[in-house]
Amino acid sequence: MEKTYNPHEVEEKWIKYWEENGIYKFDPNSDKPIFSIDTPPRYASGDLHMGHAKNYTEFEVVARYKRMRGYNVFFPNGFDDNGLPTEKMVEKKYGKSKRDFDRKEFIELCKKEAEEVIKRMKETFIRIGFSCDWDYYYHTIDDYCQKQAQRSFIDLYNKGQVYRAEEPVIWCTYHQTALAQAEVEDKKRTTKLNYIYFTLEDGSKIEIATTRPELLPSCVGIFVNPRDERYKHLVGKKARVPLFNFEVPIMEDEAVDMEFGTGIVMICTFGDTQDIEWWKKHNLPMKISIKEDGTLNELAGKYEGLKLEEARKRIIEDLEKEGLLVKQEPLEQTVGVCWRCGTPVEFIPTKQWFIKALDHKEKLLELGDKINWYPEYYKVRYVDWVKNLKWDWIISRQRYFGVPFPVWYCNKCGKIRLAKEEELPVDPRFTTPEEKCECGGEFVGEQDVMDTWMTSSLTPQIATKWKDDPEFFSKMFPMSLRPQAHDIIRTWAFYTILKAYLHNNSIPWKDIMISGYVYVGKGIAMSSSKGIGTNPKEIVDKYGADVLRYWATSATLGEDLIYREQDVIRGKKVLTKLWNIARFINSHISGYEPKSKPELRTVDKWILSKLSKVIKQATEYMEKYEINKEKKVVENFLINVFADFYLEMVKYRLYKEEKDEAALYTLYTVLEAVLKLLAPHIPFITEEIYNTIYKKGSIHKSSWPELDMEDEGVEMVGDKAIEFISEVRKFKSKNHMSMGAPIKSVVIWSKVELGDALEDIKNTVRAEEISFLEGEDKVEVTK
């Protein structure tokens, strides 16, 4: 073994070896138990950052562990190039909106740019040792994935789980598309509560407090609480809307908060979900003054064409001029914003496609209980989301780049024509059925595309060939593990569970493993689309992939962390320590292979008993996906027990003219086990050491270590031995002596009989004489 480990040379060698020898290939004909991973398809919106490196490495470690446990690991991989992130990347690069392109031209540009990003991401994944099976690769806009998404829509349509309706929907005025409830985030802000006068029929005035005076042209009514004695006399009367001079009825409803503002509230179509509920409940008219681009329409009169913020400012100024603005108060409020751009959402009635979700809330809660959540506390986030769900899943988007709906409409009678199986995948925006409608009308294609989650929610079905290969699907579904970040529990996890239920009456996977975010500073998460974060390639080029992976598997499962390069560098020290330990052992056991277990000394049994416990504990952690704890317990054993004590205690036996067979056996056994325990985390250096010393083929095809040599009696003796060695070391340090300096004598008092460990203590501390006396623990050293 070279004196210094060269990660770049070694890593390139093993990447090539693993690929050429198919080390990570899934074998569909194997009789081994299957462990399958529903790999997150990474967005094609920019290069990878260290957050991706951490999260993907966490579950990649699981794949390596499961192979060593004897599983036939099904580890597909995909990229999500379908949807808004890709559109925004292209718009940003070319400096113009998609609406400035020809639709077909823009779609082709999206595909081209996504392919380039995917190529770079794939190279980075390979470089950091990502052991997926690239034979099972997909990207969400390819023909196969489009076909599966369109099959999903048709299946749900035929089951009556999909419907089309014109209703107020959550709308992003920046992206100019409908949003699902899960795509809306809460944002706190300070605004102003404006107290304004409405005029009654008799000329008297009432005060109404509102944060949105720009919605006055959409006012359709006023509500008071029926229990509010102050305003009972107003019910049934009419009031004139200020500036816009039309009358609206005053009604009563128990949902009015008597403590907010003046206790009188206006309803506008639509300011919030409460407005929508009142509009439906009281069968009120609809007056829409906000356009899809976030400007006011002709209903706003002289304010037409203004953006909402500007319109609010101008209307408040005019109210003040007219003496209709009573006062303003600061107000802390929480508003819903688009999770992509942060723009406050509006509620605009449009015709959209929906999947029924509200009908299945109880079933979805039941399914959530059938899945094992790691960490378990994240299940609460899923449960809370389902319980508080208020909208069906809106699945249509007003975008260009996405999976088209397999639907045409008759331009005469409106009849829906679904695509046939043999036509899939199909793009009705650019193709028309040859036949006409029964009424003689022409079919016109749906122009909207599907929500990207319509495809992403099918990743278990896509990976396991749903409807394409029934035999393979029945063998593989549900999958074993879904790894994902905590921020998309309400989207990816929820939608996938919903789809698996509606399509397959099943859970999609048995376990879900939740990872945290990586931040560059307080509150600033790494983001490819925003250009925030460190590219893992930079770290790999500087320190090697194993150093990056060592850092990536140090975080507690499910918790966020702040990225600091000094934390990454720590892994380099551990790798150097492992290399040096292996070099030392190799210099003594090179060519050695145990034929049988020799007669062991107490310290040999002690370290093997410790190792047995470490293997047991490490296995328990890995089974619960607590990979950081597994690595920590192994590292602690390697450095603080094996290297610091056992290697020092055994050296004198290795430098004898005739090497000690028990020492060789123990070193051989411990190092091999430690390499295997660390192999999932740091696959390159462990592969190099394993092949150099053990020459048994790839460590990643070997078996997870097993050892049953726990012995509490032996451990008690060994632990006492290292206590006494530590006391002598303290003495030497206090007396400014090197650890290797000889000493004249050591006298040990203890109630634990040390037996042959006494000789090991003597040789470890380099004492000329050693004595043992029964008594309370004590050590006396003579220089």
C-alpha cells in the first residue's frame, strides 16, 4: 500500500471497475429478496448542490447496505425535467417569457436545456459513487413517463375520480397558472388595515375594515354576525360601495369575527377562501375584477390595467380625498404565496381538471398509518396536512412544457374524447383525431398540461412498469423505500399515497425516509434555481468523493444543517487514519489467511467482543436508516478502541521473531469487519483496502459482517486493562515523557483478575516490571 492515499486516482479506477463489472445491477431473475428504492427524480433546473449530495448519499448508503445484507437491490434513477423549474430555467437563460416563443419552439428548447443539465448531474452522481442501476433510468418528460401519466389520467377518469369544473382556483399571477393547495406556502407580513365608509340608503355611514381595498369593484355583499347586537338593524338593508357607487346587500353569517376590525366585513369575489365559502353558501353573484396577470380589468373603472399593489395605493389615496378613509392600522397577517416565486396567490374562476382528494381523507390517514415513517415524528406533518385539506387536487396547469392531457373536446357539443391506449403518448395540442364527433363537430385538443406532480406521484408505478409489464409490477409493487425531503411531504408523499390508493388500492412503499435541508446560512437554503450553494464537484475535485460522502452521512436523519467546508474536511482526517491503520495491519498480515480460529488471548477476545456489539448496534441503526449513528459507533470503535488501545497492546506480539497467530487472526478479522461496516459510507477507500489486503472481489458484493463473540467477563478484564494503560499514559504525559518511553515498574491494584492481560499492559506501557495486588483500583508507576 502507498504511504499516502490518492483519492482521485483510486476513485476513477473503481468507478470504471464497478461499471464494467455490473456491480450494482439489479437481477430480475434472482431468487434473493428484493429491496427497492423509489428514487427522487432530481429537478432539471440547475446543477447539483451540497444539499442534493447529502440527501442522495443518505439513501444511497442504504442501497449499499441492503446489497451486503443479501438483497437484490432495485435502485432506479430518474430526472424531473417536466414542469415549471425547467421552464423558468429556460426563460432566465434566454431572457424572455415563454409567451414570447412559439409553443413548439419553447418546448424543444426546454428539452434541449434539460438534457444538458441532466448530463452534468448524471456525471456528478457517478463521480460521488451513486450506485443506482442506470439500466432503469427515466426522465419525466420522456415518452414512457408521458404514457404512464396519461394512463393515470385515463384510469382515474374512468373510475370517476377526475372531474373538470369552472370554479375559483388558487392562482399565481406571476406564473399565470393554477396551483394546488400544496403549492401554497404561508408567509408573514405587515400590512395596513384600512377602515373605510360605506353609505347606507338613508345617507348614514358604516365602517368596514379591510386589508384589500383594491377588491372594492368585486364587492358583492356585506356580512355581520347574527349574534352581534350592534348591527342587527342593518340586516336586509343595502350599502353603497365607496368610489364605485353600486349597492350590495347586508346579510348575516355566523362566520363573521365580531372582534376583527369593526365586526362588519365585505365579501368580494374573491379575496380568500372565506369569500368562496360565503359565495357558495349564499348563492351570491360573481364579479371578477382581477385578471390572470394580476392587473385589474374593466370593472375597476379608472384603475383598469393597474397591478394590484399600485391599485391599492391609488384607491386608498382616492378614499382619503373623498373623506371615506377613516383610519389605518398596522396589521400582522399571514398570506398564501406561490412556493416557487413568493407571489401572493389570488382566487380566480377558471375551468380546470381536478382529482378527488377530499372524499378520501379518512382512507389516506389509514394508509399513512400503514407506512413506517423515519423519523417517526414526520408522520404528524402528513396527518396534519390530510386533516386540514380543503381543496381537491387541481392537476391542470397553464404552461407550455409538461405532459399534455390525453383529451379533446367537441367544438359543437363539448363531448370529451379520451385518447386510446394505442395512441399514447399523445399531444392533443398538436394532433387531432381523424374521426369527427357523433354530432358532426370537430375535436379540439386540451391546451393545458398536467401538474408536474401528476407524473412525479407515479414514480413507484413508473419504476415498476405499471400496466407495461404486469408480472414485473406484481413482483415489485409496493416498493420498499421512499427517500425524500421534509418540505415535500404534503406534495410528493401525499400525492404518491393518493395515487397508489386510487390506482392500486395499496400503499406505494413500506418505508419513508425523510431528509433535512442544507443551508448556507441562517434561513438561506441551498437552491439550484437561485444559484445558491456549493457544487459537490468542487468538493470532490479538492478532497475526493469519500470525504464528501463522509460529511453527507454525518447529519441526523430528518434534521437540517448549515454547510461549512471545515466540517467536510473532518472526513479527510478519518480517511487518513483508516488508511494508516490498514497500512500498518497489512505490513503484518500480508499474505495471511486464517484457516481456523487459534487460541486467543484475553485482549483478543476483548476486542472481538467489542466488535460483536458494534456490528449488532450498527446493524440496528442501519435497519432504522440512522446511518449517521451507525457510522459514529463504528468510527468510535475504530479510532478510540481498536487503534488507540488494541493496536498498541498487540504490537509487541507482532514484532516477535515468530508472529503471534492469535494477533494476526484478530487484526485480520477486525479490519475486514470495520471495512464492511464503513463501505456503504466511504465506498472507494474501503474497496481499495479490501482488494489490496483480502483480494475477495468487490467489498460491495460481500456479506455484511456477523460475529457472535460477546463475552461480558472478558470485556470487564479488557476494560480494566485499558483503564490502567490510560493511567500510565497520564503519568507519562504529566512527567513530559513520550508514550513510548520505558519505565521501571508498574504496580496495579484491582479486584478484577487480569490474567494474561497483565503481560499486555506491561508491554504496552513499556515497563520493565509489573506487579498485581488485589484491592481497590490503583496504579503506581516508577520511572
